[in-house]
Amino acid sequence: MPSASRLLAIMPSLPRAALARLTACVIDRMDEIDGDPDLKDLRDDDEDTHDRENTYD
């Protein structure tokens, strides 16, 4: 496994797809270590107000 300093040195030269895969792997690993803070208990009465359509136009 490459060291962190080696990974940081080669990151600017990685193609976008490879960088996206690396980022996803790092996030997944951090979630394995300490849990996923983005996940929450969803109840039936929870409403996602950030993804609703604008009905006022």
C-alpha cells in the first residue's frame, strides 16, 4: 500500500475517473472506521425539502 505522501504526490497527475474512484474508496474506508454521519434514522414524517420542485413559478 502506498504511503500518504506518495499518494498526495501523484494525485495531481491522476485522471479524473481514477481520482473519483480513489476518493470514493477513502470515504468508504472512513465510514467503515467511524460510521457514516450522513446516514440518519428516517421516519415517515421526515420531508426532504431540498429536493422538492418549485411550485411558485
